[in-house]
Amino acid sequence: MDRQELDAREQAVLALERRGFASSGAKERAIREELGLAPVRYYQLLNALLDDERALAHDPVTVNRLRRVREARRGER
């Protein structure tokens, strides 16, 4: 699978991550209503996107911010 562009769902995941949410409940509701995904599946997709160079090319600010957050959390464990 040698695609150059992210598909619509992958782009939607990154777009949702760019938004600020007042609470995790509001974010989970948006994940379910806007993307039709269970939160667990959403975070699986998001985590895979953080390792995808296409995602980095599509939205470097968001991907790099989330990579830093992920690394900080791994360091806490």
C-alpha cells in the first residue's frame, strides 16, 4: 500500500486532534458522532498516524505535538 495522501478518515482524525475540547467527554462524543468510531479505535488509528510520514507531511504541527506528548507519557511509565 504505497499511497501518497491520507484518506478522508485519517485526515478527519488529525483535524479532530487539532481542535480543543473542554473535557474528555466532549472529545469522546465528537469521536463517536463525527467519525462514527469507538474512542478505543480512534486512539489506535491516531497512534498509527503518529508513526506515518504521510501524516507528518499533512499536518506537521499536530503530529509533532502529539509525538512529544506520547514520548513524555512513555517516559513517565
